[in-house]
Amino acid sequence: MIDDYLADLDQRLHGCGKFKADLLDEARDGLHDAADAYRAGGRSDEDAERRAVADFGPAALVARDYQAELGMLSGVRTLWKLVIGVPLMQASWDYARILTYGAWTQLPTSTPEWYRVVAHTTHGAVFVVPVIGVLALLGTRWLSRRLEPVRLARFCGVLIALAVGINLGSVGLLIGSTGIVDVSRLFLSVPCAVLMVAWVLLSLRLVVLARRSWGGYATIVA
């Protein structure tokens, strides 16, 4: 009966395989411990497992909380990538530009005023994104004792979506506006071009992770 219960729980959960396996292992240990306690009290194997499963709770309700926890674990991993990865990409690109190209004054074309505004805005977003990420990490930690898992997971998901959206929008805006002004600025040097591609790939990867986390929240049923 315990194996059937765990199989049912497994089918209801969606998320990172490692995190999911850890939760199922935790459930398995708890169920077997409870069944062993019932056996020690004189219950038959079948009755002990049935009572252990009944004490653990309906699979649908347990899956609801487990799914929220899976979403949180996946969300926290995404937040750390936002907090560390985005500013690291910006700093690496600026450092590579200084070492391999030099000052902006060496650019062969003039810089329109509107492009300066865009550049300042997108650079500012690089600092906004990790700030949102840090606030989300601190907020979820503080709220973990005040909100039920489902609401906490959705709160984390909203902040992740906001931070990922800002990052993707700023990268797209910077690349698009730079291409309008002078496309050669996207390829100031080989290291700069490689890092720009890496930044785009990171941004797209973050979108995938955010969608995956949000998809996990969407499977939570009331």
C-alpha cells in the first residue's frame, strides 16, 4: 500500500528530478517509520501500512504542499542565478571591453542622446534585477513562517517573473537599440562578442527556469 501511495504521489508532482526524489524519499521514510510503529503495536503488515498512509494524509493534499515546496526549491535556485549571474555578466563584459577595446571615446560613430538614455536604463536594470532577487530570497525566508506553502510559492514566482522579465527586456532593448545606432558596437572585440552571446543565453535560460517554476505553481490545485 505504501508503494502504491508513493507512486500516486510521484505522478502528481512536477519539478526538478533531484528535489522531487528527495521529497519522495522523505515521505517513504516517514511512512515506513509509522508502519513499523504500528507493527510494533501488534498490527498486521497490511493494516500497519494502511494506517500509516491514512495518518500521512490524502495524496492530493500532500501533493499540493509538496508541489509548492518543489516550486520554492526551483525558484530559489533561479533567484541565485539572477542575483549572481546577471551582475557578473555585466561586470565581465565591461572588464573585457576595457581590456580588449578601450574607452568609449574610441567609437567611430557618434552616440545619439536617446541611446545614452537607453544605455543608462539598461545598465540600471542590471542592479535592479539582483536587488529584486535578494528581496525575494529574504522575503520568502521571512514569510516562510507566516504564509502557507502555496501562497509563499506563488509570491516567490511573481518576483522571479518580474526579475527575469526586467533582465530579458533590458538585454533585448540594449541589443536592439545598439543595432540601430551601430551594429559593430555589439562586436567591439571577440571576448565582448562571446560574453554578449553568453549573456543572451543566460537570459533565455532564466526565462526557461522561470517558466518551469511557474508551471510547477500552476499544477497546484486548491
